[in-house]
Amino acid sequence: MFGKSHLDGLIEMLLSIKNKGDMKNFLLGILTPKELEEIPTRLQIVKRLKKGMSQHKIAEDLKVGIATVSRGSREIKLGRFRVV
């Protein structure tokens, strides 16, 4: 993993971006095309889990592995994604 200061720098950068266009340009510049596809899918996993959908249905609908969905479920149980 990377150092705490690098993560803090990324967080500060994301928080400083105030409009949708600038955020989109930043994300297009910093993420690979695959990451740009995976991250929104992971957000959909979390949203669906929080709505009570079954893990298998989510995996099937989003065409991801059950392990990816299970990871999202595990992170929710750890108290992450409260703001989602």
C-alpha cells in the first residue's frame, strides 16, 4: 500500500474539486479506462447491498464475481460507506 501522506494528498485533492466538470476531467486523467469502469460498478454494488438485494443477484446483474460483491458486503459490515 502507499504511504498515509499520499492518501491524504489524494483526499485533499478530491475535496478541493468543486464542480462536476473538473471532477470528471480529474478522474479521466488519473484513472485508467478499466478503473473508470470498475469504480462506478463498485458503488452500484454498495448501493444495491444497502437496499437489501442478494449478493448473487447483484453479481449477475452487474456481471461481476461474487467475491467482488462479498467484499463490498464485508466493507459495509466494517462500517464503511455510511455516506452512501
